Amino acid sequence: MADPVHHGAVPGPGLLLSLEGGEGAGKSTVLGALRARLEARGHLVLSTREPGGTPAGEAIRELLLDPAQALRPQAELLLMFAARAQLVEAVVEPALARGEVVLSDRFTDASFAYQGGGRGLPMAVIAELERVFVRRSPDFTLLLDLDVELGLARARARGGPADRIESEQRAFFERVRAAYRARAQAEPERIVVIDARPSAEAVAAAACAALEAFLDRRGAPA
Ligand code: Z5A
């Protein structure tokens, strides 16, 4: 996806929503269901992804995921934020200002989980990058939580070559999962954990129910 994609027709209040999860957690199916649910409530939805979502961000994504690149963790972190800064300035803020709902496949929580938890870079540095270059957290985040072994098996079954980050060892993904769960525990109002073990349909239904509950709490259009 080189450019953001609009769906739906009626503008709603500007909201930034993100979907997170470890390897093979099943974000793709859930994203489609969330988008459909938002549109059914009359929101204009802008779907995007991280890293990526802008032409420059997609080029950075290619570099980040290229198995031929021996990127250092620090460089990986800064590239994630370079792509994110571009996305925030060029896409997210303008869409929010227009009153749209931005639905992002990953956002800054992924940097805390992968570069902080997985790579062991200081969380305080990531928080500072977020404060300076992103300046906002998502309004609401769904975290698809799955046993690492099961997620890796699903990803393997999907086939295709593993990218640079997918090629990491199990211990890396265990640290990523722990960091995600710790963030959800610290911010239970914003980050809702969805058990990603059931069928894809059941996971999508649980994610949609959590989204509806959030929207109802906020008094967004039903
Ligand atoms: N990354 C980072 O390190 N730091 C950051 O700040 C950011 C990202 C933003 C690219 O992200 C990489 O960037 C990612 C994190 C890192 N690295 N890893 N690993 P991405 O989100 O584009 O890539 P991904 O995590 O690999 O996403 P994915 O491949 O799209 O995975 P998914 O969406 O969670 O899985 P899926 O393709 O929907 O499902 C996987 C398979 O399982 C597939 O065959 C499905 O049919 C199947 N599936 C899905 N749900 C189920 C259920 N419920 N039951 C059984 N089978 C299922």
C-alpha cells in the first residue's frame, strides 16, 4: 500500500485507531472487519500502515524489511520513526483535522514492543522520540495477543520468504509479546487485549465488539 486508502463517505469525529500484534496474530482479517464496522457507523475511514503509508515511508519499509540489510537496532529505531514522522505530518494529522478516522496497521506501540522489548533499546528514548516527532498516542488500540509458537506456526503456514524482522528467533518475539502486554497493562483504557487464538471470524468479532464499546463510550455516531 503506497498511499493511504479512503473508504466510506460520511465524516465522523477525528480519531486515531491502531491495531497491534505479534507475528502471525492475524491483523489482516481483523483490519477489514474493523473498517467495515466503522463505515457502517458512518465514519470516513483512512486506512494506513506502519512502517509505510506514504511513498517515502514505503521506501523506508523496504529497507527495514530487506533481509540483506544488517541494520543496527539504533538505525532500525530511527528508520521506524523517520517513516512515522512522515506519515504523521503528511497523512495522519491532516486526516484527523478533516474529522476522519485513521485506522493504522501498527503505530508507535510497535516501536516500544519491537525496538524496546525485542531489541532492548531504552524505552525512555522511544518515549522521547514519540513526544517530539509523533506528539500523540492513538485514541484506541487493539492488541491481538497470541502464544509466540502458535503465531510463528501460522506465519510459516502462510508461506513465502521471511523478511528481516520475521527471521528473528523465538526469544525475540517473546520479548516483543511481553512488552506489548506490559503496555496494555499500564494503559488498560487505551489498549484492549484480544485473545487471538480462536478462529479468524471469532477474533474479528471480539475486536469489533471492543471497538464498538470504545465508540459508544466516546459517544461517536452509532
Ligand atoms: N515493526 C517494528 O519493528 N517497529 C515498528 O515501530 C513498527 C513495525 C511499526 C512489519 O509489520 C514489521 O515491522 C513487523 C513489526 C515491525 N515485523 N514482524 N514480525 P507488519 O505489520 O507489516 O508485518 P507482520 O507483523 O509480519 O504482519 P502480517 O504479516 O500482516 O501479520 P498478521 O496480519 O498479523 O497476520 P495475517 O497475515 O493476518 O495472518 C497470518 C496467517 O495466519 C495467515 O495465513 C492467516 O490466514 C492465518 N490466520 C489469521 N488469523 C487466524 C486465526 N484466528 N486462526 C488461524 N489462522 C489464522
